[in-house]
Amino acid sequence: MQVIVTGAAGFVGQHLVRRLEEQGAAVTAVVGPGRTAAAGVPVDVGEVDAMRGVLDATEPSIVFHLAGTATREAGTGPEAFEVNSRGTAALLQAVQATGAPVRVVVASTDALTGRPPGDHYERSKAATEAAAVCARAEHGLDVVIARLANVYGPGDRSRHRLVPAAASAVAAGQGFEPVSPSSVLDLVHVADVTAALVRLGQRAEEPVHRIASGTHVTVGAVVSFVQAIAREEAPPVLDVSPYASSVPLVPGWTPEIALAPGLEATIRWYLERSPDQGAD
């Protein structure tokens, strides 16, 4: 099976490429311009002709489109729209130009489920989904949207996400105070996420699916758990609560990694490595 993964140098992308290769797929890893050739094929997904060239050369049956920016920092609105929404539209235009039967799995955010977008990142993802819906409805492309919850696991170096930020801080002997400890989030392990993405690439008829644990935990509880592990203390019991959603999970898939053991193993990954070490 020939497969393309855009955003292959990212956290989820690296894990997805590894899983696909372990399952015997021939993977073309597409990374952003400026990356080394060892990381993958450096291509700007926003360049239609460049992506058309990769598609023609590899003739994939599935494209996993993970390329994008997840930053919510002030001043990054134009970048988010350029990379997330315009990049997705260009990729889909390139797929359409090939005329080949290709399934495209577009990564989005579960923050869009049940409420309007709340910041520039979420608005850029809403525009990303709109491009996917248009390509499916107007041009008949086989496009499905994967709304990812808060993905965690070994190898994530983004300080914009809770688990790596808290774990990296305690690993460096620093304190960590969450801004909104009472806020809730859905954490799903990256291994479960990649399993769901592979399944979504092979079978799914609905245009939108969620990849989530289906349970909530508070930010404060996660931080307390991280700090207890760092102090070599017995971690507190995580109080997780299920919640309902109108958007279905990936059919035939359920998360296998429970939060407490998955979180503990992830925290120990950070504690055992220097800050500049990547995923392994």
C-alpha cells in the first residue's frame, strides 16, 4: 500500500509513519521546506504543482494530511490560516488534478465539536474542514475529517500543550502552575490516535469522525499527577468522567491505553531524557 503522510516530522506524524511502516506500507513522508532530506521529502503543501508531483510519483491510495500549525500564540492568526486552511485547499486541488481514487484523511481539532471556534487556530481549522467538505461535495473527492482531541505521548516537545509543558518543567526541576486548573480536557494517547487514523484511512463512510477518549479530566488533576511522578510519589487517582458527543468516533475503534498508565509512562519518558532529545 502506497501512503503519503504530510506533516511527517511532527509529533503525531512521526508516530503515524512508524506505525504504517511496521504494518508494511510504503510511506512517503512529506515534511516542510527547510527540513533535511533524512526527515522526509521537503515540500510546501501549499504549492499545488509540488504536491501534484509527489502524488504522481508515488500514486498513493491514502493521504494522511497532518501538516499544519497548532500554535495559539497571539499574532499567529495569518500563519494558521495560510498553513491550515490554504494548505489543505491546495493539497485537495492537487489530489483532484490527478484524477486518481485517493482517500484523504484531514486532521482537525475536536474543539470544533459542539461549539463555534473560539480563537484563530480553531477558526483556521474550521476553514480547513470547509475546504474538505467542499472538495467532497463539489468534486466528489474521498475526503474524511478526523477531529483529534488532546493528543499526548512520548516525543511531544510542544510547550503549547499541557502534558509536555508540565512534564518538561518538572524534568528540569522547575515549578509549573496551570492557568486554568479547573478546566477539563480529553486526553488520548498518540498510539491510540495513530491506530484510529489508519483505520479511518481504510474504512469510514461518514465525512467527520472524532478521535478521542470520550472522557474528561481536569487540568489541575493532570498537573498533580505529573508532579507526583516526578517526586517519586504514588500519583493521585485520576477522576475521569465520560461525556456525550454528537460526532461519532472512528468506527470499529476504541482507545486501548488507559489514562493513568499512559500518562505515567509518558512522564517518565521526559524525566529520562535531556530537553533537546526528540522522539525515539
